Amino acid sequence: MNIWTIWVILIICAYLLGSLPVSFLVGKLRGVDLRHYGTNQVGGGNLWRMTSWKFALPVGIFDFVKGMVMVWIAQVQGLDAAQQIVIGLATIVGHNWPVFLRFHGGRGIGTTMGIITILPLINNMTPWPSVALWAILIIGRLVLGSSPLPVLIGITAAPFISWGLHEPVPVTLGFVTIFLIIVIKRLAAQPSAEAASISRTRLLFNRLLFDRDIKDKTVWMYRTPIAQQEEWDD
């Protein structure tokens, strides 16, 4: 089997692994459909808020590790860093637009963190994009008490750092693609009742910076189907 066939097979496997709706299944076992509660995101963060950290933590670890595993397998099979990044991207796309949930997924942040973390560890690459992303996320979380804005800043910084340190162009382009996936997922989020009463400019601004439609974080994160239906009725 030649390297290109292996690459295509691994891309498909990465997408399917990314698509596994583990957080959705765990939520359903707890009587919660994450697509209709809280942020409506099918991810570990929403599962944590809607159920318990005891259920969400293993799911979060799975989301973090699945991208790492696929990138590592690609490296073992002899694929270069650029090809590994494409496989990582397929995992993120699967998580964000899972075929098993009619393409209604999460944000892919945990999977992205795993991929950016492992790439320099198994390749001759600078670790600084990964270090910067982790540092910005942790500091931003401690200072702001929120992660969407620090995530955006960190993901934005990664390709600039990679380019500034003269990493191979395909690697830098891979970081740019990750940035675009994160931004597109935020801006093209599922419609909400709140969006009807907000100007399009404000809506896109809120989604880009804060990953939500409204300014009130608590209200947004703990919505219920009943509350959302009442907003539509009003």
C-alpha cells in the first residue's frame, strides 16, 4: 500500500473518529440532549455544565486524545508533518460537523489543543505555537474567567509564530486552516431565538469574540428547551 493510499484512509478514519458523538451519547444517558440545552454545543464543556464533571472529564480527555492519536498514527506510518496536520484537520472537522449527528457538533477546541500539542513532540518542529496557545488560554481563563476569547487569540497567534520562526509553509498553512475552521464554526453556529432581536453586526461580533449570541454568559450557557421556546413565543 503506497503512502498516498494510507494518507487517504487515515483522513477518512480521522473524520469518522472525530464524528463519534461521545458527549452526545453520555448526555442522552443522563437524560439531556445537548443539542437543545445550554449552548447547544455537542462537546465536553456543555456536557460539564448540563450534567457533571464526573461525566464530562472523561469525554474531554477523549476529545483531546483522539486528534493526538490520529496524528501519531500518521507519523508512525511515515507521513510527514504536513500530511499529519491534514489528518488532524479531518479529526477537527469530524468533531465540529459529525456525520452521525447530521453535522451538528461541538467547537473542536479540545481536539485542536491535542493536535497542536503533539505535532512538535513527534516532529522536528518548534514547540512555541503550542506553548503560546496553552499560555494564552490558561492566563486568559484565569484573568477573564472565560475561554472563547483566549482561544481565539491563541489560535490566531499560532500561524504567525510558526511563520516568524520559519517553519515549513505547509505547517503554517495548517495552523491558518485551524484558525479558519474555528472562526467558521463560530460564525455559522446554529440559529438561536436570541439572534432574532440582535443586529447582524452585533451577532457576528458576539459569536466571533465570545462564541455566543448574547452578552450574558450565564443565561446563554444554561438555557433550556422551555426557556428557548418561550423566547420564540414572545
